[in-house]
Amino acid sequence: MTKYFFNNTDEVQKEQWCWIANYSDGTSLQQFDDSDNSFHQFREIDQFKLASFSMVSNGKSPITLLFQPGMKLIHFYRNIQLHIGSPNQITIRLYCFGYQVGNVKVLMAIMPDGSIAVVDDVDKIKIN
């Protein structure tokens, strides 16, 4: 298993879904960069040069959001716990991303089965 490092010192575990920021000049920044095993933080993305933002996972088709000037990129995780306090307690991680233009937010959440929920508020998502 490949190890990734933040600032060449702190080991970071690779996520199931990772982002890739693709820039208008043809370059890109990967959250988990295999070329040097580095981990990049979301704040390192140069949103002024952003052409597209993709979420990728091994064996699955990438989910890509194309960018236009004025769009502000959003990315975060939401952990949901089910069956709290029981022997069957589990934690599910939703990978959330999208954009904001003015007061309008569009958010997408990658669900546990790989499907996409498009919402204005991820707290509205219910998982049984």
C-alpha cells in the first residue's frame, strides 16, 4: 500500500474518493500525488486557474465538475453514523463537492453505492 505524506513528514491515509484539480494551463494538482507520494490540501488549489475538478476512485468513472469564472469550489466530508450504540454501529463517509456562485450553492454527495445526490444542503440526505 502506497504511503502519502503531508509536508514530507506526516503520513496521511488515502481516501476512497480523491480529488484532482485540473487547470486551464494543462497542469493539475492531485490530493494524493503518486509522482512523489505527497498529500495536498484543498486550500492549495488555485481556483483562479481551475478548469475542472474531478473526484476519482479506483475502478470507477471519475465525476467531473467543469468550472467557469466566478465559481467558488466547495469540498468537504460528512460522516454519518448508523445504529449508534449497537454492535452494528457503522460510520459512512459522504464525499461532498460542488460550487457557489453568489448566493446559489450546488452540492453533490457521493453516496456509499457510488451514486450522486445533488442537493443544496447535505444535512438533508438520509441514509437508512
